[in-house]
Amino acid sequence: MQSPQFRARQFIKKLEITHTYFAPESEVLKFGCGTGTTAVPHAPFVKHIHAIDVSIKTLELAEVKVKAANVSNLTLACDDIEKFSENG
């Protein structure tokens, strides 16, 4: 079993790798954003992130993270991927 510290280092490494694919003009659509654990740290690397989850409870937790990180280019929405419409 991997230690929590090892898993944390792996997670940070995955974030760093993902950041190399972003550009300041990138607009990201993230389905299944959960509590924002990846969306929030990605926000400084892109123009905007539209993060979607089916659970209002997890989105409430994500909103706390967004505010704590003072992120202004990330919007959260409650939607179902099967019912999602890019236009609204």
C-alpha cells in the first residue's frame, strides 16, 4: 500500500505534467470536477475553466476551494453529462 505522502507526490507530478498541455488562452471544460481538487490548481495556467459535476454537495465544497484560492477564472455548474448542452 502506498503512503499518503507518496500519493500526494504522484498527484502533484500529474498536475505538473498536465500544466504543460495548457496555454494562457486555453479554455477548459471539466466534467466530474468533484470538489475542485484538480480544477482549482489548473486555473492559473488557463484563460478559463468551466467545471461541471452532477453533485451539488461536491460543488459546494469546490466553491469553498475556489474562494480560498481567490480564483476568478473558474465557473462551477451542476449538470449531468448526458443532458449537458454547451449552449446552455
